[in-house]
Amino acid sequence: MERFDCRLLSRRTLSEGVRELAFARCDGQPLRFVPGQYVQVLFAADSYQGCYYSLSAPPQADGTFKLCVKDDDGLGARTLFALELGDTLAFAGPDGQLVLDREPGDAQRDVLLVATGTGIAPFRAMSDQLDARLSAGRRVQLLYGARQPVGLLYDDIWRELAARHEAFSYVATVSGEAQAGQEGVRRGRVTAHLAAALVASEAAQGELLALLCGIPAMVSEVRAALRDAGLDAAQIRTEY
Ligand SMILES: Cc1cc2nc3c(=O)[nH]c(=O)nc-3n(C[C@H](O)[C@H](O)[C@H](O)COP(=O)(O)OP(=O)(O)OC[C@H]3O[C@@H](n4cnc5c(N)ncnc54)[C@H](O)[C@@H]3O)c2cc1C
Ligand SMILES: NC(=O)c1ccc[n+]([C@@H]2O[C@H](COP(=O)([O-])OP(=O)(O)OC[C@H]3O[C@@H](n4cnc5c(N)ncnc54)[C@H](OP(=O)(O)O)[C@@H]3O)[C@@H](O)[C@H]2O)c1
């Protein structure tokens, strides 16, 4: 895996405790990656110990890249949140198999994306690819869960995609206590809405490609439910 130093260019708060950080490589080279892949933030320049973060924006023309980081008080978040603009940090990568186009014929498949919390990051990086796939006549469903509506990251991006493509279904779910401002948002965990998403894609289930990302327990439960519904293991992509 390649190692490189990067400089923090900008940061913004996406929701409480979640920040988006933009970086550029110090050597001036663009970071080349496939949407869905991650990088490793290294804790020391002379070791490979670090934390993994999905690249959270489509590849940029200027070669910069973004991460979407939750403040979970882990060493990764503490390291990233301590950076000032212009500070540098060592990275390794990119790597990862949670990508849309991996096998022959993948581009012809309808897609089901299931995410919770910051697990949306790799799917945000795919938004241009998803747009192109929808324009080519494929169906895409996104089932996305958070505790509160404000935790639905990139909600505006998904709503805008749904407004432009009838074949894009965005189902946002919220598991916390009911609050105001939940228009178009369903109640409960994503797992409570999975069966409905599968019914919606029943005609295409043999061709469906499912990508799952978020809390490991959610990934395991959704994977098991998809297998029970008849999907092959090869139709389901996860990072773990
Ligand atoms: C593929 C992948 C992608 C991810 N993408 C994202 C993302 O986009 N956004 C996001 O918010 N999170 C993401 N995560 C989660 C993130 O990488 C961290 O796992 C999570 O934030 C918890 O971090 P942690 O430091 O508590 O612990 P861990 O992930 O358990 O620890 C990370 C590493 O730090 C070491 N370590 C921990 N504490 C110390 C210490 N005090 N001294 C030395 N070493 C220590 C551990 O041994 C381990 O090697 C992703 C995880 C994976 C696997
Ligand atoms: N590429 C990758 O692999 C990658 C990328 C980014 C993030 N991640 C991982 O994604 C996770 C994101 O965590 P987060 O803290 O941002 O999320 P979070 O805010 O803690 O949780 C988001 C939602 O997940 C729900 N949930 C919890 N357990 C569930 C289960 N078993 N089945 C279905 N839904 C469940 C929660 O419901 P309740 O309120 O009912 O608990 C909540 O609605 C982290 O573990 C991170 O490591 C992985």
C-alpha cells in the first residue's frame, strides 16, 4: 500500500460530532481511488498502525479528497480533529472492495445500498456513479438510518438525486425519539424497512447488487436477511 503525507485544506461540521475534512497530498499528486474505497490515517510516520476512513466525496478534478469523521473519542478521530488547517498527516492506501463495478456485468445491475451513520461515506463518494447508472436505466435504492434526522448525512444530496431520477428510491429512517422536521423520514432501524425495499426490487432480485456499510451488527443482520431472501453471497458487498 502506498504511503503519503497530506495537508488539511478545510473542514466543516456535517452534524453534531461529525465533520467533513478535505485534504491534498503534499507531493502535489492527485489521490487516485475508486469510489467506495478507504484510506488509513497513520498514527506515526514509521508505522502502519492507524484508523480507516472511507473516502467521502467523488474523485475531484484537482485531486483533493474528503473524509467524513465521527467524534467517537477514538484515536483516529482525536488525531484528525486535532489538526489545524495546513497541518500534515501520514496516510496509507487507498484500498477496499466495497465498490460498484468490480465484476463483469456489474454496470447492468440494479443496486440496493444500506447504510447507518457514517457508513454513508463510501456511498456519498459514489453519487456521480449512481447518477450515471440511473441515467442508463438502472434502479437504485438507498436505505439509510440514523438516530435523529440531523444525523442523516448528505440528506440534501440524496433528495436531489431522487428529485431528478424516478428510479432512485431514498428511504431515510430514524431510530431515536420522534422529533419535528421528519418529513419523508420513516421510524425505526433500517432492518425494519429492508423487507419493503426487497419487495420493491423483487422483479430484479436475481440481478440485484447489495452494498452494506455501517455498524458491524447492522451489516451482519442485513447480510443474513438478504441471504434468507435468496440473494447469493456474490451479490452482497461489505467491508467486513
Ligand atoms: C473500512 C473502514 C472504514 C471506516 N470508515 C469510517 C468513516 O468513514 N468515518 C468514521 O467516522 N469511521 C470510520 N471507520 C471507523 C474508524 O476507523 C474507527 O474504527 C472508529 O472511529 C473507532 O476508532 P478507535 O480509535 O476507537 O478504535 P479502533 O478502530 O479500534 O482502533 C484503531 C487502531 O488504533 C489502535 N489504537 C487505539 N488506541 C490506541 C492508543 N491509545 N495508542 C496506540 N494505538 C491505539 C488500535 O490498536 C487500532 O490499530 C471505518 C472503519 C473501517 C474498518
Ligand atoms: N467502509 C466502512 O466499512 C465504513 C465506513 C464508514 C463507517 N463505518 C462504520 O459505520 C459505523 C457508523 O457508526 P455511527 O456511530 O455513525 O452510527 P450511529 O449513529 O451509532 O447509528 C446509526 C443507526 O444505526 C442503528 N443501528 C444500531 N445497531 C443496529 C443494528 N444491529 N441493525 C440496524 N441498525 C442498527 C442505530 O439504531 P439505534 O438507535 O436503535 O441503536 C442508528 O439508527 C461505525 O461502526 C464505523 O466503523 C464503516
